[in-house]
Amino acid sequence: MDIKKTAVVGCGIMGTGIAQQIAVSGYPVVLYGRNLQKAEAAVGRIRASLQRSADKGRMPQEAVDPAVARILPTNRLEDISGADLVVEAISENLPLKQEFFEKMDALCGEKCILATNTSALSITEIAGRCRFPGRVIGLHFFHPVAAMKLVEIVMGRETEEEVYQDARVFCEKIGRICVRLNTDAPGFIVNRVLFAYFLECIHIYEEGIASKEDIDTAIRYGLNHPLGPFRLMDMGGLDTFPEVCASLQKIDQERFTCPESILKLREEGKYGSKTGEGWYTYGK
């Protein structure tokens, strides 16, 4: 199938980033949010992001307005019904995702590909209420989408090979580098490795061996990483950290237990750079 019409559900950081990349690549995209004002505000953020890119010479100024014009903000589910591909980017909550996919399964045509941007949840379970689970697939983009080229394409137990091939071709057309996961193992590739790394760094901090600042410095200059782990956790957001840990605990209960320090930060509403405070304080 030649994917021409697309939709993204969710106006947060990931949904906005995915919609921007699709629009910049020349495809029309419906950006759905339950609140129309939030969807319109997301388009405003996309415009501002593209303008910054143009100001820095990363894209032509004349390309900004056409890209923004390809995005239709809406809070009407029926506006999604004609899409060839729908990418869901809502909260990492399995029942919520299952409810959404059940609605999309009933609303969209039988050939429409239903993709989830989940970072750790089971594609098979997300598709559990669908009449056509074969068209459900994982497309795990990374933050920030414009800069991070990888997409993990994750097969559910019933995902059809044709759906995979069509999704991969589309992702490559919008400038992504794709890897395939034959099964939806918890954490896929990147988060399984990344969270093992994060958790060990948190253990070093919680055991009093070193401060978070010194751990970040050690990793940056000892392993030549652009960001230390605590800065990277803040950038990715601490609000979904416990849910990813819970998913990874299906592999090993003890190894992937969410640390108390993360739970405390989340309880205090300190989600990282998006809220102005996490492991570090921002904007002050």
C-alpha cells in the first residue's frame, strides 16, 4: 500500500514531533487531540520549531509555511477515518491504548495501518481488542524526533508482513533509519539497554558513591556520551519512567525495579525539563 494520508493521535512532545517530521517530508497529517485548543497550540509549536530551523539555515524559509499547512489540528475522531496510517502517541497506559485502538479499529478502513509509539508496552496486548490485529504494529520514534533518526518497528504476534513492509517504506521516506523486532519483547532494543544503564547509574547515586553531577561528568568524558544519564533522563521525562520499569520487570523483577528516588520525583511532579525540574532544575 502506498501511504498518502496520515494521522497522529496525541499532542504531547512525541505526537507533535512525529507530526512535524511527517509534514516536513511532504505528507498531509491530521493531528488529533481531545482538546482542539491543545491541537492548535501543538501546530503553533511546530511552526516555531520549523522557523528556528529556517533561521539556522537547516531548511529553506519558503518550506516552513507549506509544511505547517499540511497539518490539520482537530478534536474530531472522524477526521482520522480516511487515513492510510494512524500513529498513536498517547500516555503509556495499556488500558487507555487498548481503548483507543478498539475505537480506531472500528473507525478506520480495514487496510489502514494502526501504529503505536509505545516505548515498552506489548504490541500484541495493545491490539487485543481489535477485529484486525494483523494491521497493528509498533513504530517507536525517539525524542527529539527531528534529530533522532531511529524507528524501532515492532511486530505483534499477529502483525502481517505486508503491514511491516508498508510501514518501513513510509518511515524510510520520512527520513528514518529502521530496525525490526520480530517479537514485542519488553523494552524492545533501545530501552532494554538504556534502562539497565539508567538504573545502574541511579544505584551508584543512591548508594552515595558519587553525586549525580559527577556521574554525568564521568559518563560524558569517560564514555564520550553527549549527555550524562541524569540529564538524559530529565530530557526524556521521568513521568513514564516507572511504567517502562514495570514492563521490563517481565524480564527480571529485581533488576528492573523502579528506584525510590524516581518515584519520589514523580510524586512531586518533577518530570524533568518539561516541568522545569527533575534531577536538575531548569529555567531559573
